[in-house]
Amino acid sequence: MRRSVLKVKSVIDSRLQYLAIGLFLFGVILVFKLASLQLWSGSDLRQMALKQYSTVRELPAERGKIFYSERKSSELYPLATNRVYNHLFAVPRDINNASTTFEKLWPIISPYGISEETLKTRLTKENDIYEPLVHKLIDKELALIADLKLEGISSERETWRFYPEGTTLAHVLGFVGINNEKRQGQYGLEGSFEDELAGKDGRVEGDVDITGRLIQTGNLKRVEPASGVDLVLTIDRIIQTYACQKLTEQAEKLGADGGDLIVLDPGTGAIIVMCSTPAFDPNDYRKAQDISVYLNPSMALAYEPGSVFKAITMAAAIDSGQVNPETTYTDTGEVRFGSYTIKNSDDKAHGLTSMVGVLENSLNTGAIFAEQQLGNDDFLKYVKKFGFGKITGLDLGHETGGNINPLSKGKDLNFATASFGQGITVTPLQMTVAYAALANGGKLMKPYIVKEKRRGDSIIETTKAEVVGEPISLRASTILSGMLVSVVRHGHAKRAAVPGYRIGAKTGTAQVAEGGSYGSKYIHTAVGYGPIDNPAFAMLIKLNDPKAGQFAESTVVPVFGQVAKFILQYYEIPPDEE
């Protein structure tokens, strides 16, 4: 019996020893862990604790504004400014029933571009304290949401871009949109000058209480934001409004697919008018049915210009000394290149014809004759000197240089068609800049649209006129200008005339290539300048496939004449002839 008791006691003692050893080891591990946390992880833990009671908040910089002005006034008119709107956001951890919240919110905020899937996902993120829902919510709809008394749904005031003139200069301005939850300028000036317009955000660092509010007496560090630069454009508000109205009215009247109108100062390259239709409202850019409407067609979309290019061909031939206005050729009505026959647009043979007659009657055969006198190699050199085949460098982004690659193949047929503006493509801006060189004595000017940059009332940078080439001489410019005056007086551009002024212009009615061949669509263009002796403007008007009106002389030329007259009167330029 005694042995049994001793055996039980021995077992108990053994177990107590194991327990003691286990407790000892646990204690050692615990001490080691605490020491480890203190020595090696203490800093990290302190940082984690601090983060729970501190914050870094962004102080958004005020975005720079964009203005235009009028010739007779120093007042600036805002095109792009900033306005306070409502920003709706969710605190998912405070939402009791995400499904019910979705059903009540969706009918109100769906027009703002958020998808059903995105809204559902953001409302159901457990323990999340912030999920943006929609920006630029109007007060009326915010009030509707407030009446619903939805837990976990809140709003805050935020500054957003506002375009007080609506569609005016939309293709020039672009817009400020959302890119990866960040507001960013896109297209036009907003995109090209994003860094300068956006400025630099500031920040505030400090302690917060348990509700997340900054403790004003705490350890606050504040870096003030730096506002963005303001842009003042070369665009004249009065001329832009009038010209764009005339273009839009004519496009609608004739059932055109679209159109462009550009006016620039030939002496400086400053753009006075840049208008395209159809346009879009940058305040509601998401409503555009096709994002291609965001592109500025004046510089982003190239086309075959047609007969307006004949003035370039003739200027090159005159500058080279190969022809003069009185040079003649016998027009048989067609020119053959192997099995390919090129005819005049009127299908007529005009017999013995001068170079002036070529432009007045817009003869394809005459343009081919001038190009052949010049020679293919020299013709290509002049085409490049006028700036075709490369971008102008206007600071609006998304510019194309057109396509003159067919001329690199060395085929006579390609040079023949290019002489009258088919088979190569250019942009309306390139063509306007080239005609400005014809107007100003042969100097190719770099176009610009930002006149100056400002900070508050201080001008920090002014754009200077820049000559980027001299494709023809002053003599050739003077001769060619006189020939274009004859086109207005006796040719297809009669309705471009302004009584009392010598205006030079050329028209073009070009077929549109579709699927590798020319179809039934046409693009109508008129380009010119005036007054001839001291040009105040160079202007291009283009309509895409007008359904009413067969030729440019009846579609775009009348608008050219109206706008030219308006500019001359607005500038108070005295008549240059009786």
C-alpha cells in the first residue's frame, strides 16, 4: 500500500516538474518577445500608434484660369475658371444596408457616369472609411440625397473647373477630367499646359482627435499650395464670336458634316479665331457621343485640300523663276499619265491660257504644267519649306503633320495630283499658315495661341513672334498675291470680295477618298488674306461634305466675304482702293 502511495506521489512530482519547466520556458519566451518588441519593433509600433492620431491632408492648388480679350479693350474675359461644387462620398463602414443604399442612390447619381458595378463595389467595402462616388453634384440633387438620410453617405464642397462660355473654343480649351481618381487636364490647352495650370498642391500635417478632426493646437505643419499660371490667349472675343456663328449657321444651313474656320495674323502667327463644328461643352464633356469630338479638327485631322493648293504650286514655280503670271500653255482639257487621265473640274479645254488664268479658272492641267516646269525634286522641296508634312508646333497637342509620303515614291502621277491638292493631306492650320507666308512677304511664322502667362496681375511671360522659314521671296509673294486678287475679281472667289479693299483668295472643292478610291463626298475650302498691301488677316474656311451647294464658291466663299468685311470694319482699316 505504501509503495502505491509513493508511486502516485512520484508521478505528481514529475508532472509538477514538467509544468514548472514549461512555465519557465513560457516566461523566457515572453520576456524575449517583449524585449524584441521594445528593442527592435518599438519604433514601428510607435509609428503605427502615431498614424492613428495624426494625418496628412492635401491642400489643393487653385488651377490657373484661361482668358481671352478684345482688340479695343484691356478687359479679360474668362474662358476657363473654377467653381465650387458638391462631392458625394461614402463611408462604407457606417452603411448598415448597402443594397438599400444602392437602390436609393442609383436613380439620382447614375447620370454622373458612375456604373452600377462600381457603385455597388464601393458601398460594400467593409471597414472602409472613404470611397468617392460622384463629383460636381448639383445642389438640387444633393438635397434629394440629404432627404433620404442615408447612413454612411456624405458630401463635401470642392472646387472644380467651369467653362462660362460653354462650347466656345471647346476644341482649343479641352477640359479637366478624372484620371485614376485625380483631376487632370485633357486635350487642348488644359492638357498641353497641365503642369503650369495645375500649380503645386500644399499639405497640412498634424494630430487628430478620435473623430478624425485636426487638433488646431497640436503639432501642425503646413505647406501652402502654389496656384497655377493664368493663360491669356491671342483669340479676339468679338471676331471669334461672329466668325464661329457664321460658320455654324452655314454648316447647319447646307447640311455639312462639320467645318473649321481659322483666322491668324500673317505678320506674327497669332491665332485670332479657331472654331470647329460640331463642338462639345467641356462642362459636360461626358455627354459627347464620340470621343473623337474632343480632337481639334483644325490641326488633328488632315484632308486632301484640293485646288487651294494650286496657289502653293504657283508660288513655288514663280519663286524658282520657271514661270511668271504671263507664262502661257495650251490647255487641251486633260493630261495623260499612262492609262490615267486627269481632266479639269469643268471638263473643258481652255486653249492658250496664262498662269493668272490657271488660278482664275482653277485648272488642274495648269497646276500640272507649273509643277512640271518646276520639276519634281524642287516641287517637293518647296512643299516641305511651306511646312507640309510636319507639325506646326502649336501648343494644343494631338497635332498631325499630314501626309506627303506619296511624293517620296518619285512617280510623276503623284506629283501631278499633288499640284492641285489631291493625293496628299494637310491640316487646315498648315494651309492657313502657308497662305500667311504668301501674304507677309514669304516668311513662314510659327502659329501661337497663348499671348502671355500671368500670376495674378503680373505678366511672367509673353510669346514672341517666331519666323521658322522663308519658303519664297518677297518678290514671289507680291506677284502671287496680285494673282489671288485677280481670282477674287474674275475667278471663283468673287463673293470673297469686300468693296474698297483688295482681297486675295482661292477656292477648293476636293473629293474625299473612301476605301482607296474617291467617292461622292466633297470638302469645300476657301483660303485668303487682305488687304493685300498690308495684310491684317489670313483666313481659312472649310465645310465637310455640304449637302446643298456643289462648289466652294457658293458654300464657303460667301462666309469668307462676310467675316473678312467684319474684321476690316472692326479693325477700322481704311479702304485701300476706290
